[in-house]
Amino acid sequence: MKLTFPLLAAAMLGACTAPGGPMAETPATPLCEFTITDQSAWKDMMPGPDGPSGQVVVMLEVKADGLSRRFESQGVSENGTLMLDVVEWGPDAGLNKIVYRSKGIDPARVEIRCGGDALTTIDEIMKVY
């Protein structure tokens, strides 16, 4: 009985480390597989009751594929680039359009990534008056 447990453990360990065929790759997520139909970025400088809002808006319009997405900010880099990641989102509000809004930043450009890969860059952020 004492010899049975070590033999069973060795057999199980050997099965886990035995060479075999290549491991199946994880299927690519459709989250990052979309077509951009339009992109824009602007800073709202329109006068309001408390002065211009200064809100930065980044928008991607994408070809309809039934997936909901949103942007997740990674902040503004030292060179003034606003870095945004595309991530999954639950509400249907994220269908066909991905929008980011933020006050208090003044980026020079926008870099958009998904799954670690660069998708697009917006080099001009318009100031809208």
C-alpha cells in the first residue's frame, strides 16, 4: 500500500510532462477584428455657461459586427499621446461606435490599441469652437 501512492503520483506527473503534439493555440478573439469606417478626435472649446468644457472626445465608427466595445484609457504619455485600449463592453450602446470622453487633458495625438496591437493613430485633435 505504501508503494502504490508514490507510483501513482509518478505516473500522473509523467503523463503531465510527457512530450506530445503541439498545444492548440487559443483562438483569436473577435474583439479586435473589426473594420474602422471613420475616426475623429476633438477638444470641445464651445462657450457654455461656465466657459468651454474642454472635453476631449475620441470616436471610432466601426462596421457592424454585433460586438459592443469601449475605450479604456492608459493615460497620456510624456510625448503627449493619449493611449486608448479597445475592450469588451456589455451594453448595446457600444455597438458600431466606440467613444471616449475626458476633461482635464490636452493630448497632441491619440494611439488606439487592441489586444496589445496598434490599430490606428489620430495625429490631429481638432479644437471645436
